[in-house]
Amino acid sequence: MKQPTLGFIGAGNMATSLIGGLLANGFAAGNIRVSDSDPEKLKSAKHRFGVRSCPDNASLVDGSQVVILAVKPQTLALVCRGIAETVQRVRPLVISIAAGVGEAAIDRWLAGDQAIVRCMPNTPALVGAGATALHGNAKTHREHRDWAEMIMRSVGISVWVEREELLDAVTALSGSGPAYFFLLMEAMGKAAIKLGLDFDTARLLTQQTALGAARIAIESEETPAELRVRVTSPGGTTERAIAAFEHAGFARIVEDAMRAARDRAVALSQQLGET
């Protein structure tokens, strides 16, 4: 695939993670442009990665085949309106990684008829272990999808969803999901301390156990349910712990939490899109 010219509007953590991932996968620094309202972030990105810095967003769009909107959702409308005229002339693929802002709103702010891919990455992308869901509007074609997938796969795995509204479910799953695991790890560590372990030992064992379980799940062809049964000996300690989880309604608690996250994602999307 011929490398397109990429323009990142925003040089925050997610943007710099994507740039770093792209460079590590052989993408040419000369094909990456960056703009940011913060001169220090822009200077840092240029020095760290050797990419080209642009004085403003419009000049970045001019000449970019792909524009990545890596700004806060609350500022996305202002940014889009500021580049709309240039976007209409250049017609790049626009990729948004701003959470909760729908394609229709972005298209409206860009003056319409624009190819847009909306992405829902998560924070493990910062360490190259991200999980990203993508959806492209009707104006996107195969090359657009290939470009978007190449960018997001530089920091982890990526999957496409058939309907944009499914990104709200993705937000509840992988978007907010890291916090769920941190919460479980926090609870396990505290319980281990109450059982007599010191803080450092409890923390280390919890972290390594989480890492090991995740690696087994990723590398195995078995489902999580099958893996759980395989490590749960009848009458043993694990069976007793699982029974306590189930008695407390663990599955229902998880489902209720994810529904709450999904519903909040829908509400935020509606609010942000009304600008």
C-alpha cells in the first residue's frame, strides 16, 4: 500500500501514540504532519518523531490525504468548522478519534458530503495494546478503510462494526473496559492485604495474574467460559470463589454497568452533536 500523507490535528497522548506506532511499523516520518494549539506539544512531537509541524489546522489539511481529528470532543465542532473550507477543496479522508461525536455532526460541521471514519480506541493504545472499533460512513471506500485500519492497527487490534450506533456498545466494552479490570485488580489487592499479604506483594501478584490470564485468553482458541471451567477443579478453592461471585450476581452487575456506560455514551453523543 502506498503511504498516504497523514495530518494529525492535535498532538496529545493518543495522537503521539499513533504516530509512534506508525513509525515503529515503517511509516515514513516525512509523510506525517501535525498541528496543535499548544506550541509546546507541537514542538515536542516534531523533536520526538521528526514529523512536519504545521502553523495552523487549515495548512495541515491542505496537502493531507488523511486528516486525523485527535482533539477533545468539546472542541471538535470549532476545529471542524475552522477547516471546513479547506476540507471541501482538498477532500481528504477524515478520521475522528474524539469519543461520542457522531458522523452526521462531524459531516455537518465540515459542510457536508465528506468521507468520515469514526474510531473508538481505548487507553491501552498508549502502550501498543489497544483495541479499536471503526465505522465508515457511506462516502468511504476500500482505500479509505485500508488507510484507517493501518493507522489504528499500529497501536493494537482493530475491528469494523456494521452500524455506527454499535460504537456506543464498544464504548461500554473496550472503551471503558480497562477501568473495569483496574477496579477488579484494586479489589483483589485490597482483599489480599486483608488476608495478610503486604501491599507490594499483593500488587505484584495481582498484576501478573491479570497479565497471565489475558495472555492465555488471547493465545487460546477456547472461550473464556471454557478456560474458566478448565482451571476450576471440582470442590476446590477456585470453585468456592466462583460460587461466591455468582451468588453476589456478578454477571448481572457487569451487564448493568455496561448498559449504564452505553446509555451514557448515547446521551453524550446527542448532547455533543447538537452544537
